[in-house]
Amino acid sequence: MSVTESQILAALGKIPDPDKRQDIVSLGMIQGLVVKDGHIGFSIEVEAARGAHLEPLRKAAEKAVEALPGVLSVTAVLTAQKKDTAKAPPRAPGAGPAGGPNSPGGKQLVPGVKAIVAVASGKGGVGKSTTATNLALALAAKGLKVGMLDADIYGPSQPRMMGIAGRPHSPDGKTLTPMANYGVKCMSMGFLVPEDTPMIWRGPMVMGALEQMLRDVAWGELDVMIVDMPPGTGDAQLTMAQRVPLAGAVIVSTPQDIALLDARKGLNMFRKVDVPVLGIVENMSYHICSNCGHREEIFGHGGARKEAEKLGTPFLGEIPLHIAIRETSDGGTPIVVSQPDGEHAKAYRAIAEKVWAKVEAGLKSARAEGPRIVIQ
Ligand code: ADP
């Protein structure tokens, strides 16, 4: 027999809030309960100031649910209760300005960050995270102050790709210090929950976690923040594109993905919420044999460039399918930092140049307070 919501709530209802007289269910602290084939996820909403000392409460809640028959895994996260419970209104299509995310008219979620750029894809497995990581590192190599937010909450891969282990600290109990490696500050749900934990989140919970990672992390002053988006173009992605103040989006796609029109869905999603698409990157574009150097167009390369032209979107560049890219990105030593003089690093740096030029143009036009120039 699989476990039911009411059994879970009954178990959680026996846990008292250590600072209050009631249990955590009666206090309305349990949010976003998800039950899926014996895997349970929920958040415990607490006042931000209490977050730091409530880890034992989170653990106790997980343990209580784990003890129920039929439960395979439990993921409980503490999320900060918002003072203002009203949701920020989504940015209406056509409302702009998307030129500067924390610019006039944009939201001040992360005031020290000049521009936030999403790296997105129409579906999973196209190399979005690899591209996001190498792009962030290439921007840092230009001397920019760069942060990376792993918003791929369903399958966070940045801790592994950036070669960062451990947990972020919170010196004041209110904000988290981001993790960092290779000169890039990094924050990921993967630092907060172990990698093998099944990630079952519902939309509101995902947004809560994401907004917290933007708002409650001491990012400091950054020129640009790269957001590794969850793959796909569903509701969660759309909400994210609306609620995170984005300067623009980079779409990563493979040649076959282009053929299947998945990339086009990604493009349309950002257009719907008035976020400028900075361009398309064709990943796994062609294959170079590591033995003989022979170049092979396995998937019929070049589709992205043509598709970008057709859609009136810039083409940012192509990255070959190469074992060195896979080994370095999966090994926590991305190719831009481990083989900075190689061809692949050069290709990523060229893409970074184009992206930065577009972001800068957007920032300038936002500062000028004139009519917004859509950078496309
Ligand atoms: P996504 O974020 O789209 O799911 P990842 O970046 O995690 O995709 O990439 C999926 C797999 O493909 C990873 O093992 C990664 O190392 C590998 N990969 C990505 N880009 C390339 C490339 N250009 N050449 C070789 N392997 C790649």
C-alpha cells in the first residue's frame, strides 16, 4: 500500500515547532507536499530569521515521514516565509524593460547584480549545463565578476561540473555565502540536498527555492549572473522566465534538437514573457575524431545557424561533440579552465564575447532611459 497525504500530515502533526506551542501542521508550515510512488517532498516554511537554527526540525520531519510504511525517500527543505505573501505580478508581455534586470522597472531581487542571463534548452541532455558552466568561466576569464545560479532544480549538475563539494555557510543566519571555484561564485540546490536525492518539487516550491537562492545569497557585486535553467518549456520554466529578472536568454540546442523544433519552443517561451533571446548555440555540432582529427558531421551540422536566421535570432556559435568536453565537464574541470589554450575553450570564449556584447548593449540602453532597444 502506498502512503497517503493524510498519513504524512498525521505524522508531521506530531512534531512541535520548538519555538511555539503548536505542531508544524497546525501552524500551516507544511507547504507543497508531493507524494510520488513512495517518494515524498515538502517544504517547511519558517520565518527567515529562524531558518538557521531549525535544521534539527527539518531532520525530525524527514525522519517522522521516513518511518511510515511504503516510504522510499523523503526530501524536506526549509523555505523562508515571505513577509509579503502576495505574489509579485508577472511581467506582462510587452511591458519590458528586459535590458537590465535590476535596472529601472526591473525587480531588485539581487541589487548588486548588473545582468542575469538564462541558459536554456528545449529539452534535457543537449549540453545546457556544460555550456552554462563554460560560458560563465569564459566570461570570468575576460575579467568580469561572474556568478552562476543552478536553477536546474530537478537535476542540479553545477556542483559536479564546477568541482565544488560541501555546503554553503551562513555567517549571519540570514544569508548564505555562495560557494566558489575558478573565480566564479556558484549556488545550486545540489549544495543543499545530496545529489542522489530524488527531486520532486511542485511549481511553488521550485519558485520559493529559486527566489531564495537569488535573494538570500550574498552574491555581492556581479557584472553578470548565468542561470542554468531547468530543461524544457513547461509551466515551471515559464514561471521562472517571468519571475527572475532576466536580461536575456541563450538557447542551447543540438542539430537534431533543431530538426525537432524543440529549440523553437524555447525561443517562443522567452518571447512570450518579453525576455530577449541573445542567440542560439549549436552544441555537439560536429565530431572530431580524437585519433585522426577527422571531422564528421554526424547530425548534419549547421541547422542551428539556418534556423536562427529564419527566426531572426543571432547565431552565437558552435561547439563540437568531443570527449574532452565531456570528460572535463563531468570531472569538475571545465575545458575553458583546464585547457584554456585549446580550440574548444576558444570557441566558448568567442560565444562569451558575443553574449557579453549583447548584454552590455542592453544595459546601456536601459541606462539611457530612452525607448528600449530589443537586442536581437
Ligand atoms: P543538459 O544540461 O542539457 O542536460 P549536460 O550539460 O548535463 O546537458 O550534458 C549532458 C552530457 O553531455 C554530459 O555528460 C556532458 O558532459 C556531455 N556533453 C555536453 N556537451 C558536450 C560536447 N560538446 N561534447 C561532448 N560531450 C558533451
